Amino acid sequence: MLIDVVLNPAEIALLSRRDLSGTTCVIFDVLRATSSMVTALAHGAAAIYPACTIEEAFELKKQLPDALLGGERHGDPIAGFDLGNSPFEYREAVAGKTIISTTTNGTIALRACEHADEVLAGALLNLDALVLEIQKQRPAKLLIVCAGTFGDFALEDACAAGWLVAALKEGELTDAAQAALAVTRLFPEPLPALQSAKNGRALLAKGRGKEVDWCAQLSIYTVVGRMKSGVIRPLPQ
Ligand code: MLT
């Protein structure tokens, strides 16, 4: 298995032209999009539709009138939406629900990989389950996509990529995968990494430190969210 990592979000726009056959993609937007999605699936959400824009989310809502609209812009809830992007909002009242989500970076990174053989929504919250799923799939190529923040590298996503590479304990690593692994030697524990990252500091400044603490938890859930035809659903456990 060749393991590569998209560390620079500028590469995400190029993924639509990249051959992702034989590839499993794992998308990390640890603060907070994919952490909130994994939380929602663990609390019984039936399906998540990642939308690239607010307009697309409202269009989807016309086709799925019972769905909840969730997401953020600039970290804040979107006018007319049911939910923001805090993982805490996805622990309640999501059981059996379909969620349409649009976020600044996470949902765009997910959609950019939709032509891959397999697409998994990754978080620290389900890291061990991701490892088991990748070991089950045994893809020729694993591409870990760090959603980043706007155009910027995000430390928390790079660390998550590195921890996943470390946990897999196998594979041929590209330079980017080696770099992600190297970052985890500076940050052996998730919480200090998330707290020192730009996104983490922004959340702390907004009084949302408990969300950072939440997203830094390792493997509290066994659920894996798999995207097929643009819809993320929990894999049977
Ligand atoms: C994103 O998709 O950019 C993030 O999840 C932003 C956020 O923390 O809400």
C-alpha cells in the first residue's frame, strides 16, 4: 500500500483531475467538520450529504425536506440552518436523521475525493476504527487528505494524518506521509497539538475550548463514515 498525504489544501482543488482508482481516501478536518460528522454518525445519524456551498445545501433540502441543515461559515452557524458545526450539537436529536452539511473546508475536501474507490470521513474520535477499515480494504493506495483551513496547512489535520500513518504500521510512505509522521514526533499527544494549532487557538478565543478537548479524544467511537455517491453513511459494525 502506497500512503500519500495531501498536506497543503491548495492541492485539494487538483484532486478532481487526479486518478484515484484503487485508492481509499481518508479526509481529516479534525477542527471540526469531520469530528462533528463522526459524532453525528456515532449518535445514530443515518446519512450526511456534504455540500460545497450554502446554495447547494438549500437545493438539497428541497429534495430532502426532512433533513437537518448543518454547518458553518467563519466557524459560526449559518442563517436558516438547524445546526452549526459544534460536535456537541451532533450528539442530540440526530438519531435516524439525514443531515446536509456545508463547511468552509471539510465538505469541500470530501467532495473533491468523490471519484475515489473509497472515501472515509476521518477523525481522531474513530482513529482505531479507521485503521481496522483500511486494513480490511487493503487498497493499493491510501490518500490521506488534510482539509486545512482556507488555503492554509492545518497542524491538527497533519497530526491526524501522521497518527493514522503510525497506527497502520505498514505501507510505502511518500515524502508527504513521512512529513506527517515526523510532525507527530513533535506532538505525541493530540490535545497539545490541537490547542497550539491556529484553528484550536481560534476556537479557544471564542470560548469553545471544550470542543477542542472533544475533538482531541482518541478512538472513543467505533463507527466509520463512508461516502458513496456523495452521501456519507455509517458502515455496518
Ligand atoms: C471547516 O470545514 O473549515 C471547519 O470544520 C471549520 C469549523 O471549525 O467549523
